[in-house]
Amino acid sequence: MLDAKIAFEWEMRLLAVDIGNTSTTLGLFDAEGRLTQRFDIPTRTLTHRALTRETLDAPLTGILAPETVAVASVVPWASDELIAVLQEMFPSANVLVVNSSNMPMRINYPNPEELGSDRLLSALAAWKLHGEPEHRPCIVIDLGTATTYDAITSDGTFLGGAIAPGLELGAEALANRAAQLPSIELSFPASIIGHTTIESMQSGILFGGLAQLEGFVQRLGNVAFPNKKPIVFATGGLARLIEGRTDIVTYFDPDLVLTGIRIAAELAPVTIAAEEALASVPSEEETALSH
């Protein structure tokens, strides 16, 4: 994991929250910008406020209360519930909802609101950590439910990228759509030449996915940054599967989105008061009626 320390302009303890389709990651940063605690919860547990509170009680009880809570989400209904519960737990904290409208980077995208905040945040972190200091462009690969590829110029402009089905999604699709193909564990087989059905599926999905990744990064770099060597980052829950198996990735960092949230909170021009952020959040009774 990267040393993601970038000094805050003001000292604050920050709880960064990354709400993804499958899992939600929370990271606690100290006043010097160091990630001191990190844990994951299933996003599906954020459906109701009582369940959300129960899920968060154990990991968050006893921690030093954060001064700021920064939330990024690709699941709108889950962020409403989580913000409400975190405000109950940390009533004095300020809340910042990070999205494309307040992202501290240039976005070369006709409709930035279409972009998932996770893509923008990992791009922001990659550029701030290494792209800007080294004056080099970056490519970020996020291996999760989907596999995304994003290009960032050496001056910090988000150019866009590509979205492909994730490795796990490919395995599930084969098992669900092909009658004679079983569900498999996502792990590399001993050889690219499979000698059983399971080994053959593992080879196709993982060695095939790795070949796609290497080929796509090469093509994307050739088009976006001709005659330049981009810094390549891999992040996301499935990045661990390819670590040590390719030379095309410069840095593996599972916490790139959390770091991006921290940097966005540092650079955000306005920190939204918790009461304002929650003004549009429905009450528990209203939420119950909508389900």
C-alpha cells in the first residue's frame, strides 16, 4: 500500500466513507493524514437505519470522534441512510458529500454527473500522490464489480476511460448462463492450460482478464499519452488477484479511493454542515414507508 500522507491545510480527524455496489469501506485518518483504521461492511446492510446502526456500532464504538465525515457513493439510497446514522453517532462532525460537482480536478467529460465518484477519487489520488510530483500522466485500473480504466494527464485533467465487466461478474455469468459450467473460486490455476473444467474457467477468466488489462493499458496509453510513459495504478477489491503477476502496474493500492476522499476533503472549498447535508435525508419512518 502507498504511503498516502499529504499534509492537511488544517488539522482534522477524518472519517472517509466509500460506498460501493458490493461493499462499503470506511477509513479513519488522523490529523496528519495517515490512515489508522480501515474496515469493510456489506452495502446491502445499509437498507434500513436500525440495521445500519447495528452494523456500524462495533467497529466505530470507542474511536476518537472525527471532526469531518466525507462520503462518496455510487449507491444513492445507501448514502442517505449512512449519513443519517453517522450524524447520530458523531453529532458535532461536519459532513462533506463528495461528487463530480465539488471534485477538485478538471474533468474532460461532457456530463460529469454520469461519472462514478470512485473513478474520480482514485484518479485524484493517483495524480496527487505521484502524477503531479513526477509531472507524468496516470492510468488507474479499478478491479471491482466492474473493471474500469481511467486516464489522467500530467496536469491533472481527467480524460475519461473505459468500463468492462469485472472478473467476478464474468465468472458468475458463465455459471449462470452455461448449464454445464459450475461456480468457481477466483484463483489462478497452476497453468494457463486448464486440465479440468474449473481450471479452464479459472484460466480464461484470470489469465484472460490479465491479458485484457495489459493490452488495454497499452492501447489506452498509446492513444491518450503518445510518447509518454504513464504511471499505472491498480486498486479495488480484486486488485490483489493480479499483484505480482504483471509488470505493467507501477503501484498497487487498495486504499486509493479512501485517499482520494481525504484529498478531496482537504481541498474542498466548502465543508457542508451536517445539519444541511441531512436536511434532505428522510426520517426513519419515511424510509420505512418507502421500502
